[in-house]
Amino acid sequence: MNKFHEVLMEQLSRESSFINDNDELKKFVIIDAAYNINPKLIELLIEVDEIKNKFFTEIKGHWVFNINLFVQYMENKNFLKDSYTRYKNKIGLNIDGKFLNQRNEVSLVWPFKDCVLEGGQTKEDQKRPEIFFNELLAQEEIDQLFEPKVLTNWKRYTTNGEEKVTKLKTDKKGVIKENLIVKGNNLLALHSLLIQFKSKIQTIYIDPPYNTGNDSFGYNDNFNHSTWLTFMKNRLSIARNLLTESGSIYISIDQNELGYLQVLMDEIFGLQNRAGLITVKRGSVTGHKSINPGVVNVSENILLYCKNKNFWKPNRIFLKRNRNIRYNNFILNRHKDTEQWSFCTLLSAFSKHIGIDKNKLKKTLGNEFENKIYEFVKSNPASVIQIAYPDINKVSKEVKEKILESKKNQDKIFHIARQNEPDFFLINGQRLLFYSDRLMEIDGETVTGEPMSDIWLDVLPNDLHNEGGIKLKKGKKPEKLVKRILEIEKKENLIFLDFHIGSGTSIAVAHKMGIQYIGIEQLDYGKNDSTIRMQNVIGKKIKKDGEWLDSIDCDRSGISKAVNWQGGGNFIYCELKKYNETFIEQIEVAKDSKELLNIWEGMKEHSFINYNVDIKKQDEQIEEFKELTLKQQKEILLQILNKNQLYVNLSSVDDEDFKVSAEDKKLTKEFYKIEEEQKSTQMKTGL
Ligand SMILES: C[S@@+](CC[C@H](N)C(=O)[O-])C[C@H]1O[C@@H](n2cnc3c(N)ncnc32)[C@H](O)[C@@H]1O
């Protein structure tokens, strides 16, 4: 520990509320004190010159506290061996006697069996049972795996169809302002995004494989669980680095891994940055579910964490609800001065308005009663009221006094005007609440709103499988669910990321809401690919009688109506340029030994083989190889391939062997800001 730390620690320990029974500093109490400019903390810090000079700046004779610097310092230092830190280290998920954060492994997963493929593999039983594509690499085996990758096959999609990409749009600071779909393994794609997007992503949503036994991890339970956790840990850690300080991440998950994922997230993002656990209704108690004994599962969850809760600024969201029947009184003469107001019940006012006797209303109007009375309420929202006792402990002193006064003055109406809050109207000690404060515009409709809770029962549509015009049998999420997440987070210049896009639900929603997005997916779903969905979203211009019409023929499903989606916009598609990955994909789909032997011939010529493999020996023993089962042969070929070379590394972009086209070179360099950096180094060095 250096001297400065020692002095600081000693100084902080002088305040008894900053230390626990073991004389250890309570890191989060101190951080909280800093955010609240706690006088005791400031006094301690300012007392010692060395500390004062580090965390305070002198401006015109005043010392100004640099909270961020102090908090950063406290958060970054591991020397604070408080009980929280020790506990946190202890609760680390334990696999085979080792905590997850001690296991420096990387899980590379080829999720060919995540979801039933509509293009090619159409039936569930076409999934091969052998799942050996969960490969764990030890840290020592990794040298170039995480290097940024060359990007290829660039295409821009607009209402005119597919176009060549010639340039990437950027903002003044050089940050890419394009919607992107990147095809490739998400772990490597995330690492590749770091150069451009480190600390720039505001919101992440992912819907990873749930590890239910039906997805790509369904191999053997022990192996499966630890592989899944390692898989998630690798990706979530890097995703955290992409988030801005005020950013947040939402993860869909079900009860299989919920508990484990939460502990993992506590480790990566910090318990103090837990921001919600949302329960989503994903089905109904129907069919075979309804005859099962026990508790019928119809829900799943969304875990919400932010990078730093102190900086996270979510929006306040209201959801549509039925008419609030507690508002059952009516002011007959709202236009008059407050003192002259007279009241009746809502039912009486409605009865008079519609010309039907109060006692016959429900019978006469039948099913139409609710619609008609709601219309009446919406047309007179300032007159429809609820009269309720206010919580006397939650009001200001001035309001409290008025409440007491109003209790004493029978039927007199008191009006208290307030700034930035609804006025207070009181009668007989009770408050008048107006329906006009409950009405709002939601999805283009004037409705009654209520603040959103963490139970989402209403996001599942009837026609989920039709949304976006493409199919994904398992795991397709409703557009409404993602819309809700993006509404919580929406702000100017937001960049949204999903690295498990599947059928592209989340990016379709972001596109329709005008939010910049990046989507990553490894699989090509053919006619059900996310790129097809996104082309449906953007739509096509329509020609009629030789003339182009103004309107666009675009996707009208999902949230289109709610956001008045009319088509337009564009996105860029690109891929991590494959190297060994090409062979992995060939091995995966090979049907027999003969095919595998052909692949081996190709591998000898064009792949990067592990250093320890002797090609000659493999050839000499080829007869023995043929004796193995197809699964074993596949495993051997996969093991021979060097995993650091799955895709072409950026450092090889100019290497002739990889035949990177001039166009890919230009765009890859633009993406990684290579030219710019070279130019700025040239400027700095004067060369
Ligand atoms: C449950 S699906 C997501 C579905 C999506 N929310 C939707 O509405 O369509 C999970 C997706 O993650 C993808 N995936 C799994 N592992 C991956 C990896 N290592 N790299 C890239 N994509 C991966 C799968 O291919 C699958 O499409």
C-alpha cells in the first residue's frame, strides 16, 4: 500500500460510521457520503493537505470537491478489504471447487441447435444429438482470439433494396452513426466493437439461450451448467465495457438459470447496480400445462442492471389501464370559482347526460355501459373526481395546516396552488383528485395511465409468430416487450446493442423507434433471417402507373401501429471474415466420413492448424481415423483447428494470403479508425 492510501485510509477511519465492527472501512457508506457531500467526510478530506490537493480544486479561494474523482478512486481500489468485498469474493459461483472468476476460461459456443432452423433444418428431430461445440479454452491457449477482426460482405439496405457501402457515416466525434448487423460469433464481435464503441452503448438487451436442455447447451448437466455460466460471463464482462457510465443492460432469462445469472451479474456489475427483476407473462395455463400437477410456469424474467446506478436516468413510464372506478364523483359547475363548486355522483351526471334513469343505466346500456361512461369521463376529465384522505405525513407543513383547517370548515373548498406539482383542493379534510391527471397519450391513444410496475402481463400478442414476417420457432420475443425496455431508456443519441438478435425483434423495434442499433448473430436463418425482417421493416417504395408513390410498403406488424411506423431508414450488414470458422461450419454439417476426409484435405491447404498437430502423422493414421465414429472424427478435426484463427485478425488485413478485397480493407480500416489514428500520429510526430 502506498503512503497516500495509508493516509487516506487512516483519515477516513476516524469517523466511526465509516467503519464496521472489525475496523474495516465501509466502502459504500463512504461513497454514499461523498454523493451526499456529507460534512463529516468533507471535513476529514480537507483536513490533510495531501488529500485536499488530490480531491479538491481551488476556484477563487473556494475549495470545490471533485466527487467523481473521489468515487472513482474508492471504487477502483481493491485495497479496501471491507466485508462487502470479501463477501463478494466468496459468493463467486463455484464450479468444480473453483470460483468462476478464478477460472480464466473462455467458452466458444457454436449454437447450431439453439433454435429450430426454418431454412434447412425444419424439424426438431433433424437436430443432431451430438453436441460437442461447446469448447472451453484456457487463458494460456488464447493469444489472438480477441483481436479485432476483418469485416467483409458489407451491404447497405434501403427502401431501394441492397446497395454497396462506400463510406460509414460518423458524428463530429468520429463515432459511427449507422445501424449495424454483424454476423459472427458474438464474443469476438463484441471484442471487435470495443475500438469504436467502448463506453458508448447506452442500453443492451439480450435474450440468450436459456440452457433449458432444448438449446445448444443441452449436453450433460454438469458440463452444461458450467459451460453456460462461462459463456455468459465472458460475454457480459466485455459487454459491460461497452456501456456508458449511465448505461444499463436487460437480460431475458427463465427459472432454469435465473438464480445463477443473478449471482453472476452481481459479480460483474455489482450488487449495488441491480435495478430490477421484471416478471413477464409468456403463456397461459392451457393445453398440456393445465393438466400438470404443481405450479404451472407461465412466466419468465428480465434482469436489469445498470453500470453505475448513480448515473442511470431511466424515464418514468405509464401504461394503459382500465377506467379507474374510484373516480366516482362529479363537479357540476367546474367553470365557476372554486368556492361555488357543487357535486354529484359520476353516475348521476352520466345519467343526466345520456338521458337514461340512473337506476336503469346498466340494464339499458348492457355491454355498452362501460364504453359509454368511459367516453363521458374522457370528455369531462376535469370534472370527474375522486375524494380521498391524503397521507398527512407526506405533505408539507403548509398543506397539513390547511387540511386541519378544512376539517373544521364543513363543505368549504380550499385551494392551495403548488409549483411543479398538481394543486391541492380540499373539502372536509379530504383531497379532490381529478381524472384529467390520470389521462395521457399512450401509443397514440388518450387513455388512463398508471406507472409501470415490474410485472408485465400484457406484452404477449396473439400473433407473435407472424411479427416481422419471419419465423423463429423458439425464443422469438414480442416487439412490445422490447418497446417497453427502450421506452424506459429512450434519450437522444442512444446507441442500442443486442448480441443475440435471433429473428431480429429488438433491432426491428429500435429501428421503428428511431434508435441507432447494433445487432449481432451467428446463425444465418435463411429466409427467416433478421436481415429479411429488417428489409420488411424498412420496406419498399411503391410504383403505380409508372409513378413512385409517397408511401412505402413496409412491415405493419408488432409495434408498427403504436409508433405509427411508415417505413424508411437503412442499415448496414457485415460479417466477421471467416478463416478456420469456414471449416468448423463444414465439419458441423458433414454427413459422413467421406465428406470429413475431403474437409481434411481442404484444411491442410487453407486452414490454420494447431501448432502441436503433425499433419504427416494424421495422414499416416488416416485408416485408424476412419474407424472412429462420425462424432469422434468431427471432434478430432475440430480440435486440430486453431481457435485463435476462427476469423481473420485485423493485423492480417494487408496479408496477401487472406485475400481481403480493396473494398473490405477500406471499410474495415474506416470501422477501426485506422487511417485516422495513423494520420493523427503523423500529425503529432510531424511526419
Ligand atoms: C433465443 S434466441 C434470440 C431470439 C430473439 N430474442 C428474437 O426475438 O428473435 C438466441 C440467439 O442467440 C444466438 N446465439 C447464441 N450463441 C451465440 C454466439 N456465440 N454468437 C452469436 N449468436 C449467438 C442464437 O443463434 C439465437 O439466434
